[in-house]
Amino acid sequence: MPAGTADVRDELRAVARDLLARGQASDGVPWRQLADSGWLGLEVPEELDGAGVTFAETAVVLEELGRAAASTGYLGAAVLAAGTLAALEPDGERDELLRRTASGTQVLTAALVDGTDDGLGGAVPFRLEDRPAGPRLRGHAGFVPDAAEAGLLLLLALDPAGTPVVVPLGAEAAGLTVIPQPVVDATRRFGLVRAEAVTLDGVAVLRFGGDPRAAVHRLLDRAAVAMACDSLGLAEAMLEATVAHARVREQFGRPIGSFQAVKHACADLLVQAAVSRQLVREAVRRMAEDDPEAGVAASMAKSYACAAAVQAAGTAMQLHGGMGYTWESGIHVYLKRATLNRSLFGSPAAHRRRLARRYT
């Protein structure tokens, strides 16, 4: 790590934690606040009005968003859309979209996979068809983050030659429908994107730089690591809240934290959070360095950290006693978010199958 990089990330973490501590982050963080903080353009090159840093800095923000269970459009814009645009061949349109992403003047997201699939999204959700009247787009993608709020959608498609490309379409394009999809997690929003013979008059098809299929796999790994980062922050928040509660809540004239069963439960949470942090840190490092083995680290982090976060929230609810099951405690917000994280961009079982294939 270059000298001073750790200090920059520590400062970013402190600023993010302070900003998200104001108000009730789970009720929503204003879009303008995300843009003014510079978070939307962290990975956008400096010449395009971004910060020009790496995924490692984005991961810091993702952890803090998970710690606060914050409701934002950050996943769709900064993780999926900005990551997709960065993987494309540079041209005027791509550069302008990155500039507008960094400034927050364009709300966008990317539909990279059909979220109804429990696998790792090997199938590209949309298809381009050659027609005498011009190319047309067909397909659908479910559970696309922030789709209903986005003004522009980046749709991953296969061209007639079978090569992955990206089609940027406005939300109001004829033949394109976006239907909000309610989920258990109230802090995030998803939508079903359906293209019914959308005619691409004047729409430029954007192509990936380098190997298109490798770029798609890298984008999906990036999304999986983003879920692991969110889950790590969530698990650590549940650990801290549970330990704090165990120190002050008394039963039989003594703090419940003095009971052996409670000590063991908190120790298990600590171990799981520590293992999650090591796995997530390694996955983030490999993603930031564009390591060829980043996919392996991504699957390890996603499968473990997301499962551990669900267990952490469940244990926190149990150790808080009856109040842990009340709406006022807020633990349900974390449990629901952790449950959704576990399913997005490949379940733990799907990622473990991916890892197992390396040894068969």
C-alpha cells in the first residue's frame, strides 16, 4: 500500500461514519449529499471530474453504508453503473456519462444479470437483434438495484455475433418498462427491467475494452464484493450494539454480559466478524489491483461474510431479548438487509459451488 493511502482511507471512513450518523440513514440519504461528498465519483478519472482512486476507497464507503443500514442509490450508480462505464472502450459518450455520474447530474444504474437466478449470472439478460428497420433489443432483468429511480439504464446484452455489449437507454424509451419490485429490505429499491422489441434508433451500442466476457465476469465479481463489504459493516454494527447492550442490561442483579452463554455468543460474533474482515480485505485488494484471481477471493468473501451477517443480526435480535423483536429496536432493519445481501449476485451456496469447481 503506497505511503499515505491508509491515512486517506481512515479519513474517508471517519467522514463517512460522521455523515451517516446524522439523522436516520435507513430512512434515506439525499442524492445531492452523495454527490457533494464525492462518493459517486471516487473511481471516475480526475480528468472527468472524479477522484481517480480505486475500488478500495469505494469499499470503505460500502462498509459504512452497511454499518448504518443506509438507504441510498449508491449501489446502482457508483458500484454497478460507474464500474460498467469504466470497463468500456473510452469515447465521448462514455466519458460524458462518467462525468455526469461523478457530479450526480445523472441518476443511472446497470442491469448486468437477472436477479431471479440463484446462480452467478452467467447468462446475459438482453439480446440485440438485427432487423431491416434497425437493431432491436429484447430481454428482461429482475431485481435491478435502483432501476425505478434511474433516468438512464445500462443494459448488458449480446450482439448478433454473441459478444457482450452495453446498451444505454433512457427510462422513458419506447418498449422499455421498469416495474418496482418490493423486497424484504426496506432500505433499498429494485425493479424489473423489461425490453419488448425496443428499437435502437440513434442509440449507440457501447463495447468493452479488452476481452468482453472477462470484463462481464469482473463486473459481477465487483458486485459480489460490494455485497460482502456491506455485510461486513452490518455485522460489525450488530456486534457493537449487542456487546453494548450486554454490558448494561441486567438480569438477576447482574449484567447479562457476565453470563457464560452470552459471552460465548458475543465471542462467536467477534470471530465471524474478524474472519469476514480478512476475507473482504483480500477480495477488495485483488479487485483494486485487477488481480486475475480476484474471482476466487470474491467468492470466498461473498459466501462467508454475507452468511455471517445474517447470523450476526439474528444473534443480536436474540440477545436483545424481547425488545430485539420490536420495531423500535431497529435490529429488524439489519436482519432484512443482511438477508437480501446473502441472495444478491450469487448465494453463498452458488459461490461455494464456484470455488469447488476449481478442485474437480
